[in-house]
Amino acid sequence: MRLLIVEDDRDAADYLIKAFREVGHVAEHASDGEDGLALALEGQYDVLVIDRMLPKRDGLSIISTLRSKSVETPALILSALGQVDDRIKGLRAGGDDYLPKPYSFAELLARVEVLSRRRGGRGQETVYRVGDLELDRLSHRVTRGSEEVVLQPREFRLLEYLMKHAGQVVTRTMLLENVWDYHFDPQTNVIDVHISRLRSKIDKGFAQPLLHTVRGAGYMVRDSAR
Amino acid sequence: MTALGKLFRTTTFKLTLVYLTVFAIFAAFLLGYFAWNTRRLFTEQITATVDAEVSGLAEQYQTGGVRRLVLAIDRRSRQPGSNLYLVTTAAGETLAGNVGALPAGVLEKPGWVETEYRRLEDSEGLPHQAVVRIFELPAGFRVLVGRDLEERERLYNIVISAGRWSIALVVVLGLAGGFFVTRRVLKRVDAMTETTRTIVGGDLTGRLPVTGSGDEIDRLAENLNAMLERIEALMRGLKEVSDNIAHDLKTPLTRLRNRSEEALRSAKGEADYRAALESTIEESDGLMRTFNALLMIARAESGHARDDMTEFDAAEIARGVGELYEPLAEEKGLTLKVEAPDAITVHGNRELVSQALANLADNAIKYAAPDERAADGPGPEIAVRAYSEGDRVMLVVADNGPGIPEADRSRVVERFMRLEHSRSQPGSGLGLSLAAAVARLHGGELKLENNQPGLQAIIALPRGGPVQSRG
């Protein structure tokens, strides 16, 4: 994956470039808004990671300029402003995701990977399949092997989101935002309990677990047999 | 600046001077007009009297000629009074009358004239003013009829001097009054300035003096006092926050530092370092969480979040939060049920209200967990409710756990306040503070009540959202 990181803090940028390289991605860097915009316009990137406040041109303006020129590269906004209305402003400007500082690299990586694969992803499919687990988005039926799995509506949405991003790490915050539409920190890890409930419904009694916990990051639905 | 100089510089004194000048000019004008009119009236009256005399004398002349006229004038001029008569021959020899000396040439011109004269019996005295009418009879006889103007002059002088005195009085009294009023105002303003100076100096407990008269200065002082009250409360809040931040952020920071140091000193091998680093990350996540909660509270308290208020369904919030926490409750051996049958529209910040209710649910689960409960008691239970009561919307989390002692209830809402026995539980200790701040932001309140047994935490919100006028 090719990434463009637009960040004026040299230390933070170096850290990100190094961390992305370690997990096998190529990251380029621009340290101000104008350079960032120029690179984003000409370069072939899979995801843009853009700091909200930049010298010369701010992050939101980069994104809205790109969008007005029909450059649809997914963009993630990094910001020290973590309030709900700031996030809404960021998304309204054409950003695809918003991550308040400080963040963990695992969180950023998970979100960037989800964004990079969103194009040509599974958005249009009506049936998601992972191993012998099948989720029909139209009839809301879930089956594992030959057995039907009965899920509560929220459990269904949770599984739907996980399966949509099968093979990718999905963090707790991402689940809370996308499945519950909450953007706050629920103090206790309520999501873990929901996951373990879901796991008991889809994995219990099967030799091959599909819902995995990724330590220090989140969860992933993956067919480990393949 | 001298005390007097300060006094002269005040707005009150300047105003007094302006008023005084305007008033004095006005009074002078009024008196002048009055004096002029009086004089005119008097003159008119005098001419009328003289004319009456003249017509009487003319009758005498017509019936008995100059001889009779002289007799009549002689008779009349002997009567006391202000009327003046004189009849002379063509050569200027006085035939009869009470006028002594006259300036030369006065008798030459017939008609009205104002002139000086001396009375016959008082020829050495001061000249008097008179208005006279001169006639010329055939054969050069000249007749003068007139009236002394002393009365008119005296009255005129009285009016003028009265005018002078009253203007002087106006100026003196005005100045004294202005002085007095200014000093009074200045004294109060000085008192206010003095208090303000101590406040600026850092003592926020000072209040401006209020006399209780309800005048404009009092009202100003009252408003400023209300402002000071608010500032003091804010400052107190700020101080508490910084104290608490110092306390509750320093503790984990110290722990963080100690662990890192410990790892550097005594870690053996990679596994130890890894463990130390992992606990460092965990600790910093906790710090971040506390920090975020603090920012959230600050935001809720600043009233800034009022900008993104919308209409939403409180029952849906209750159901959502209930659904989010239900598995966690079950895992801890609690039953969580949601009682929110009817949709209740409320105006507010959906995200913040959700978070506030989530915090209450989180607390309830933490503290109502059935570890030491008697086995035969009622099953541990948490209810999340949404209902409307009058024009208020109640979002409630009720549990039947140990509850909070009456005396501690108001304390737990304070930031970072965690009852001693709950220190072992994880959490930033900011959950209730945030819930309270969110309630206040919406013009509502957070109430903690005895659920008999257990705790009932209520977020009571006005249905229409906060009243806009409340700063």
C-alpha cells in the first residue's frame, strides 16, 4: 500500500513512516499543506493521512480541493481536536475517517487498511462468506456450515461489519463508531463482551475459530484454515 | 492628583458646571426680560398720566387763556407728587410751575423728551430724571407737563439688583450642590475603585459596596458583584480542576515513571522489557482517557457544545445505552433491563447525553456487582429508564446495589471524587462529573437518590433544551 502522510511535526512523521514501513507499506511525506496537495494530486496513493492543522494550507482545504478535482483517494484526518463537531466538519469536507490525537499506531493502521481496501471492497456484495460462515445481508440470515445462527439485530450488524472487513483488523473504537454510532469512550471495554457473545454464537462447537482477537489492536474475522 | 483636582475632573462636576451655566444664562435672560417689560409698562403708564394732565390743562387754556392756564399750573404744582409743571414766557421767564433748572434748549423743542431736571424747592440737590411733554402756545409761551421717573428707576434698580443677587445665589448654591453631589458620587466610585483594585490584586472575595438605595450606581454595583460571583466560581472551579489534575494525573504519571525506571534497572531479557513497555502503554492510555474526559467536561461546562444541539428521542438513547451495556451486566451477574416504552423528543446534544447515560450505566455495573450480596436477596438488577415528568425528561439508571451514603452523594459528583472503598475499581472517576456537567449544559441537573436499596441516578433535562438567555 502506498501512503501519503501530510504532517508538519517531523518527529511524528518519521515515526509514522518508519512504523508503516515495518508493516510493509510505502509511506511518503509532505510537511506542509501546499506540498501535500501537490503530491496528492499527482501521486498514486492508496490512502492519504492528513493532519488537520498544517502550515500554508490546512488539512480540510487539501481534502476539499482534491474532491473538487475528482481525486477520490481515501483520506484520514488526524487532529488534536477530538470533539464531535470537529469530526463532523472533517467528514463533511470530504474526509473518509477522523482520528483524534493522540492515537495508537495500531488504531491508525487498522483504519488505514480498511480505507485502502474500501474501493472495490465488499460494499456491494449481498452475501459475505468467510470459511463456512455465511451472512446474507438481504434476508438477515447467518449460517455456519449447515446450521443457522440466530443473532440479535446488533449482533448481526457487528458480524456484518467484521465480515465486510474480513482479514483486516477492526479496532474497538471502529466498532463502537460504525456499529453503534457512538463516538465516546465507554470506559469499560463493553465491546469485548459483545464480541465474546458473538463468538459464542458463531465459533462455539466448531473446530476452526473465525473471530480472532488481535492483541493490542482489536478483532479480525478470518478463515485461518486457508 | 489632588483631591480637588480629582473632584473637578469628575463627570458629575463637569455636568454640574454645564447645567449651572445654562441655568444662570437662562435666569439672567428671564430677569432682563422682566425688568425691560416692567420699565416699558411704567413708561406707558407715565405717558398716560401726563396725557391726562395735558388734556385737563388744555381745557383750562381754552376756557380762560394763558392767564387761567398759569393759575391752574400754579395751583397744581403746589400739590405734592411726582407731576411736573412749568410755564414760561417767550423770553424764558418762569410764570408758574415746580421745575427749577432744566438743561438748556429742552423747552425749545415741542413734544416728548426724557430729561434731567431740578426741582424748584431743591435746586441744590441732585438732578432727577423725568419724562416731559413740551407745548408752544401762541405768543411764545411755553408749557411743560411731565412726571418724575424716580419710581421707575427705583423699581428698575430693584429688579436688576434682585437679578444679580439671584444669579449669584444660583451660582453659589449650584456650585455647592454640585460639589456635594460630586463628592458623594466620587466617594462611592472611589469605594468601588478601591474594591476593584483589591480584586485585581488577586483577592476575588471582595464585593462592591451596595447602599441599598436601588439607584443606578447600586444597580451597577449589583451587576458587577454578580459578575464577580461568577468569576469567583469559575476561578474556584479552575483551581479545583488544576488541583485535581495535579493529583490524579500525577499519580499515574509517577507510576509510569517508576515502572520505566524499574524496568531499566532490573529487567532481565526482552520479556521483562516488553512487559514494562506494555504496562507503560496501558498506563498512558488510561492517562489519555482521563485527559479526554476532562476536556469533555470542560467543553460541556463552557457551553460551547450548545451549538450542536438537535432534537432526538430520549427513549432511543436509553435503549441504545441499555443494549450496549447489557452483555457486560450479564457477564457480571446483573440483569439489565430498559424501560423506555414511549418516544420522548428532547432538544440537546445527543452524543453528550448518550455518554452521560453510558457513564451512569457503567458506574451502576461497576458498583452493583453482586459479590458480597446475600444469596437469598433479590437478584441484582439495573434498570435504564426514560420517561417524561411534566416538562422534564428523565433519563434514569437505577440499581439495587450498595448505593451511596446520603452524606457522600453530593461529593461523588465532584471531579475525580471516588469513595475510598471504590478506589480499587478501574475508571477515571470522572463519569459522574461528566454526567453532571452534561445535565447542567442542558439546563438540567444530575440527581442521586436512594433506590431503597441501591442508587438511582437521574439526569433530568428540560424538554426544550437550555434556556438560551442563560449565558
